[in-house]
Amino acid sequence: MSVQNQKLDMLALLKEAGIAALIAAALALPLAGFKTFDLNGTLTVEPRFNHVLIAAVVVFFGRLLISIGQKTFLPPIGQAAGNTAGSIGHIINKNKTLLLVLLLAAAIIFPFSPMANRHSLDLAVYVLIYVMLGWGLNIVVGLAGLLDLGYVAFYAVGAYSYALLATTYDLSFWICLPMAGIFAASFGIILGFPVLRLRGDYLAIVTLGFGEIIRVILLNWYEFTGGPDGIASIPKPSFFGLAEFSKRGKDGLPPFHELMGIEYSSLNKFIFFYFLIMALALITNLFTLRIRKLPVGRAWEALREDETACRSLGINPTNTKLSAFAIGAMFAGFAGSFFATRQGFISPESFTFIESAIILAIVVLGGMGSQVGVVLASLLLVLGPEIFRELAEYRMLAFGGLMVLVMVWKPRGLLSNRAPTIRLHNEDPSEQGAAK
């Protein structure tokens, strides 16, 4: 390429970045260009054009760097990203076992590190809840290929099942946990029946409607669910029925620190919660990895690729869809019951559509069908907004920016080149591609 063509290319990139900056300035002007506040009872408007300028400059240089990166480092459009020898997803998949061991070791060590405090442990529990939800939805969306926009409904059923059983019948967490999963799985089967003949966008609309129906029922059935007031004073789990985490114990159980022969610390309860949700998440992961190699798991992936071909192979799409909905809903119920006991209070406001959108974004950004990708996407989408919490009203803008960056560089997800469940040959796909 000649020097003149290089200059023309650079001018085109600068023009593209300038247009993006103008669009950003036009959008930022009504959103961030003015601030209203109350001054002695009078609504006053304060212009903040410097914010608009900053937004335009950031978008200009960001668009420029992205364009240069695409021209320099990314493969041409139409070329599979997984075929790039140095792609991030390929490297992670090649060293997946080592990465999982390191992540698990870091997760186990974290509660005992100097960084562990009440806030960091609570945030880690929050992330692990979304990891578990992402793995549960991955069964429905990633493996079976059924677009579910109402997954939060099963999450809500699990939370309310535990809260009502624990507060009304005084049942322990260890009894309510499996019951919450069973109730949520039952709702998954109930949802599955009406949508057996639906695909694609129609399936997404029905599941979205189901999620909203559950939320409206929780909001209006005041005598049963408490309506907008929610359910409070939800009991915390004991240490496997052997001890309580209070300083003096209760319900005839000794305190945890006396049972273990250690000094009392208020962090003991949060560390236990942390390891409990980690165990539930790992069980979800191991179950998914195992079942995807069984005939039902292979049927899910076949259904995802082509439902008509499934029928021709003798696979029953009805049973396949029902099993995917039921198992995915069961894990959402487990996560919901833990969420209820962690919070101590639940209300319909905790189970809005935005929760389903976040869980679905975790699955899509992580790479549909990828277990490790769900973990990475959960860290990115859940920890990201928390890191930028100091930005106040710009926190969600930073959240959107993170999503845009991921989708620009990895449009099919962080780990889009997931290894197939079953191979006819043991050769490395990258080596096969190189040989060809």
C-alpha cells in the first residue's frame, strides 16, 4: 500500500471517529449537559457543557483506537475468530483446566486474605449468585438454544418458596432448599407446555410474558406474598443444623465459634455464606458438565442446531424442551432460596425484567455453552458497575461501555470457540485448521 493510500485510510478513520464524537455529543447534551437542582424552592438548571466535551473526546479517541485495532489486529470480516492462533478465547480454552484450578484456588483463599471484609465477601457472594444463575440459564439458552427472557420468574419462585416455607412453617434452610428447587422446576414444566411449538422470537415473547405474570402475581396477591411490602425477617441458615452464628447461639444450638473452638467474629457468618453459594455453584457446574455428555445433553445441543433434524433422528423435542426448562429452573430456584436467606427480605422489586436481561447478557457475553465464559462475564458485568460506583449517575454508562467493548472485540462471546462436547477424532481443531 502506498503512502498516499495510508494517508487516505487515516483520514477515513479520523472522519469516522469525528462522526461518532458528534453523535456522542448530541446524545450527551440532553443527558449530561444540564443538571437540575433545587435552589431556595426554585428549580434551577446548571449547564455542564464540559461533560459533553469530555464525552465527545472520549468517544473520538475510543472509536479511533477501536478502528485502528480492527484494521491491525483482528481478522477480516467473515473469518472465524476461533481460527486466529493468538485469540484470547483459543488461549483460554487451551489452558482451561489450569485456569479453573487457579480460579478455584483464588476463590478458596480469598475469605482468609487481608482483602476479606464484610463488603468484599458480600460482593463476592453477589457475583457467585449470578454465576450460578448464568450456569442455570446456560442449560436453556446455551445448550438447548431456547431463548428465555423470563428466567427471573424461576429465581423469584425459589426465593418466595423458601421465604414462605421458612416464615410460615418454621422450616430450616436445609429442608427448604430442595423444596424451592422442586417448586421452581415445576414452574419450568408449566412454562414448557405452552411453548413447545414456539421457536425464536415467539418463544422469547412468551417467556418474557411469563416472567411479568409471575411478578404481577407477587405484587398483587397481598394476602399470600405480602404484595409490594414483601416478606421480611427471613431466617438465616444454621451451620448444618449443628450451630448458630449468633454470639450466644439460639434455638437450642450452640454458637459456631464455641463448636469450632475459635474466637468469635462477625465475619464467620459471611464466610459460611460465601462457601455455601460457592458449593451450590460448583454443584451446578459439575452437574451441567456431566449431563451434557449424556443422551439428554446431546439432545439439547441437537435441538439447538436444528429442531427438524432432531425429529428425523427420533428425538422428542417435547421432552427435550421440558427437561431443559425444568433443570434450568431448578438451579434458579436454588439460587433464589439462597438470595432470600442472604437478604433477609424480598419483594417483587428484586425480580424485574432487568434481572433476566443481566443473566442473559452474562450467558451471551461469556459465549453460549461455555461454563468458564459465564464466570468471566459475571465478573465483568457484576463487578464492573461496582468498581465504577463512585461515578454515581455515570455508573450505568460505564456498564454499557464495558458491554460494547466486549461485543466489538468478541461479538460471539468471550469464549465463542468452545470445544465440542464430543469429537470424532482427538486432533486439536487448531492443528487441523493449520494442516488444511
